[in-house]
Amino acid sequence: MAAEETITSEPVSEAHPMKGGDGANSYAKNSTFQKGAVDNAKQLLNKVIAEKLDLEILSSPSSFHIADLGCSVGPNTFSAVENIIEAVVLKYHSQLGLNVQIPEFQVFFNDHTSNDFNLLFKSLPQNRQYYAAGVPGSFYDRRFPEASLHLVHSSTALHWLSKVPAEVLDKNSLAYNKGRIHYSNATDEVIRAHETQYAVDMERFLHSRAQEVVYGGLMVLNIPGRPDGTTHSYPFTKVTLQLLGSCLMDLVEKGVVSEEKVDSFNIPTYTMSPQELKAVVERNGCFSIETITQLPLVVLADRPNMAVPQLLAAHMRAGTEGIVKEHFGEEILDELFDLYLTKCEEHATAVETVTFLVVLKRKAD
Amino acid sequence: MAAEETITSEPVSEAHPMKGGDGANSYAKNSTFQKGAVDNAKQLLNKVIAEKLDLEILSSPSSFHIADLGCSVGPNTFSAVENIIEAVVLKYHSQLGLNVQIPEFQVFFNDHTSNDFNLLFKSLPQNRQYYAAGVPGSFYDRRFPEASLHLVHSSTALHWLSKVPAEVLDKNSLAYNKGRIHYSNATDEVIRAHETQYAVDMERFLHSRAQEVVYGGLMVLNIPGRPDGTTHSYPFTKVTLQLLGSCLMDLVEKGVVSEEKVDSFNIPTYTMSPQELKAVVERNGCFSIETITQLPLVVLADRPNMAVPQLLAAHMRAGTEGIVKEHFGEEILDELFDLYLTKCEEHATAVETVTFLVVLKRKAD
């Protein structure tokens, strides 16, 4: 970007922040699934950084810059960053000896402008070994200067599309998603509209990062996905977004919300397959694919103090309350999520999520 | 800092954020004095950057990093940053021609963790020509990696000490500041305690910045001060903090707050003289003094829609409500600031503030 151009904040991306604060319904207290992804990735992360981080990256910078994209409000982002720094320090020592001067770390926590950065900053670990900064704005646009990042991390964030595809909300389109709030149980046209949106968004993501990541720099991404060859309608979406959609339709029948209001509401998440991801990375051309590997399943099972339906309902509320409230207003929240809990109690036993660890390396031009 | 050390957040500094939000009492809407400092500095800033910014600084970085320390919530911080970028771009063009490739700008907005960063991020200019980041924590400690800043700016922030000197709150000390909330109308012992605290704080400030600013990098600081040879009790403090203190003592008489509560309350601002500043910069030894110049006086005079007393009262509330509330509780705020307004109406006509533009350059070791 030349200085004459302008950096517009979030020109097309919609923001769906996780529930802020640290109350009972907050994301900070209800992100166990997302924590599972971070924990599962830890060992692999060590291995990836040990094997894939080039010596030239280690020896060049006066400080080592890490970005966590879609960081939300913690605590998962802090564990992830600590894991990464630990792995990079290990790599320094194993590669350059125990007496090597390790550079200082600067960590950029990025999320939408509407993320609760005040809470994030207040909960920064007291004894952190890095300089912290917050960077507001969608990661589907440029957020950092050219060649300024050495390692990019993102966990359970890249399944959010930048927006609901326009045709899905268009009554006159074949892809109009009437009576549903997600594409996973919808018509082929709706699915195709989401596939296209995913490809467009990932191309924007890769194009932006290609400018920001130094040659040889790594992107370590935990992305919820589905194995190649499976359909979009699998057990997890059935008990999450599809079930929430059916609760909203129940509220239509009870006269609490209008049918039109539900028809104009879609949750823009997308579950990619490794094959799709490979295609878009290859089309972009700036990154080599170092790893795409399925992480051990995170199984949400009964706990001593909380059964699966309660856990699911708490997670669903923390993750989607913001977007639901924005569209339907605050007054339906309790009724909707109570209903959702009841339906979970009818349907859900143990549930598992599939996440892929994706490692990309910035190629030299 | 080696990676093994830890970066503690605000170990000793107290935070006194300006009033957040954008309501009638907010700092965002009541910072005209502070805006005056930014406006007055603009022309000088252009001159300073044109004359003092070395070619080697311009030609080396792939991106140009600016920090605004004590940024509060805007809009002054955004104007200041725009002025700086404009001046740097001018310098690039005049030095290296109109076709020079100007690096990208990254701007770090720094203030205490309790600053309202959510508001700051939401009000970032849409068409900004820089990448924005927020950095929480006191500027009396390290906040940035080694040699990572090219230009540091701070406006109307360095008059806040890191804390009230301990002896000022100690009943058994000669420097106990009984019956007053500020040092400016206090005993010699109280004044000396503040002079010492100022010197200690500035040494910490300079020591931290010396590590963070690249060789040749500039610090451009607007600091409220008093001319050499003047006392600490001058017209401006008389109608601001001294008057607020007398309002609190009135509330003691009315039985609204206890005398002890007022005795244990001090507002830790300090008004330096150029001589004092020079002494501490020379003792630190890492920066050359390029300029210390008094900016044109900012005169707070009657306006069409607001007379001086109202203006003063609004500024005072925006700047001190946080610290007052923390100590005395929310319930006294309206009564206190109403009383302050009444006293201003008795005392204040036009008021002027003295600010110095200080330019320091990082010397090579």
C-alpha cells in the first residue's frame, strides 16, 4: 500500500463478536471446544515450529512478531500465544545453542473492532514474555505493514465467512435460504453460494497475509472443517446451527418472531474440506502447504458439573448471542436459548468436532 | 529484555483514565485545551520533522512506526497522528523526490489498560493512511520491542506522575499534604516530594524509550509546564486543582465526605520547567535535546455557547472524574462538580495554559 492509498476499516466484512465480559454467558467462560483445539494443537505446534521455521527467520529480526487473528477475548488466545513462544524459544535453543540472544516478542491480538478489547487487555497475563498490542478490524483485509509478521496464528476463527452471501437473502434467487439459518441443511444452490463465498474470502485472506508475512514466515491455522468426501450436514452442525434454526422456526409458530425475520437471518459460518483449502492456497500461489492434518477429535462429553446439553447450550449462546441479538433484539434471547437447551436434551449425547491444523509457509516471490 | 525475563504490566503505575464513552461529560467531547496543544504544535511539528528527521531513518525501514503515548480516546490523538504522517510524507518527498516509495505507517496508540480502547478503536478514522494498533500499559515501563519505534509522540500526558509520592500520604511524614489535593499550593516538603517523583518517573520514561526508539528516531512531546524561574502556584493551577481541592474541603464541612478521605487524596500531576527536564534528559544521556520551546498560549476564553466557567468545569470533570470516583465513590460527583462550577463562576475569567514542545533525538550509543 502506498501512503496515498487509504486503509478502510472493514469495508465489506460483518462483525460477529463473541459475547464479551466475563459473566456466566460470556465467551471467556464458554469456549471449551475452542480450548480443545488449542490444547490438541500444542504438541503438533512444537513439532511444526521445530521442523518448519527457517534459520533465516530466526536470525534476522530484532524482534519476533506474532499475530493471533480472530483472538476474541481470551483465555484461549493467551494459551495459544504462550505455546507458540515456548516452541519458538525451544527452536532457537536447539538451533543456535542455549546462549543465543533470543529476540523480544511482540504479539498482535486481532479481532473485529466490536470485539471487547478492553476485557482482552485487562486479562493479559501479568507475567507475559511479550509486548502486547491489539489490532482491530477484519482479517479479510490488510491489517499489518508489509513483511512485518514472522508467525501468524488463528484458531477457530476462519470458519466465519466475511458475510452471508447476498443471494442467500434474496427472495428472487434460487439460492434463497427460506426457513433455515445455515447452509448445512439447505439446497444445493445455497451450498454453492457458500462454497463460492468461502473461496472469495480465503483468497482475500491469503492475498492480505501474503503481503504481511515475511518470506519463510509461517501461518499456523486451526480451522474447523470436515474430512474430504463428507457432506456439509454432519452430526455437529445438526445439533448446533440446524437445531438453533428449528428453535427459531418454533418461535415463528408461537408468534414470537415473524417468519420473514427468520428468512432474512443466516449464520455465515462455513466448514471447509482440506481439498477446498488446498485449491484456494494453490490458486493464490504465495504459500506452500506444509501440513494439513486432522487434529484429534474434541469430544464434548458429560462433565461432573455439566451434562452435554448444558455445555452445548452455553457454548451456542456465547458464540451466537451477539449475532442473534443484532437481528432479533435482546428480548428473544432467553426464550430462544432455553428452547435450544430443551431440544439439546432431547437430541444430544456426546458430540465431536473436527479441526484441521493447517501450516502454510510464505514462499519467496 | 531477554525472553526469560517477564514484562509485568504496570507494576507501580497508577492509572487515571480520562472519562470514556462519548457522552456530555466525556473526555472525547471535553478536551479543547488538549486540542489547543495539538493545533499549536502542528506548524512547529512540520518544521521539526523537516529539519530533524535524518535521512537514514527515512531510508531504512520497510514500515515507519509511530507511537502516541497517553493517547486517551481521541479525537486529539487522531489529529496529532495525521499531522505527523503528513509531515513525514512531506519530508520524504522533499528529501527523496516525489516518486519515492514511501513506507507504510503503523501507529501504536498507547494508554493505561483502563483506557477505553473499545471507543478508541470504534472512532478510528475510516480513511486513515496507517495500520492501527492499541498498546495497553503505563509509558513509564517498556511497552515496545527494542529499536522498534521511529517517532514517538505524546501530548498533554507526561504531566501525570506514575503515582502520588508515598510520603505525601503518610501522616508521620513532613511531606504529608493535609487538607490539599495537589502539591502546587502546598509546603516545600510536599513540593520536593513531587520534584523527586517527577525526576524518577522521567528517568524511567527515558530509560524505557531509549531502548525502544531507533538511533536517530525522534520524540516529539507536548508537555504542560511552567517557564523557568516561576513557582508551582500559578493562575492555571489556582482555578483548576487548587479550586477543586477547596470544593472537597467544603464537602468536608458539609459532612458529605470525611476529612481523612480528602487528606488521603492527591492528584498526581506535576508541572515541569524546561530546566528540570533538561537536567533529567542529560542525566539519562541517551537523547539529544533538539528543541524545548514554549508553544503559543492556549487561552480558554468565553465561547458563543459556553462561558469560561462552564468550559473549565466540563474539562475538569472529563479529566478528573475517574480518579475522584475511584477514591470518593460515584455519589459525590454531581455535587462536587456543581460546586466547582459555582466557584469557577466566582473566580475565573479567561485562563491560559503553558505547554512546551520538546523534541529529543535518540543518540547512537
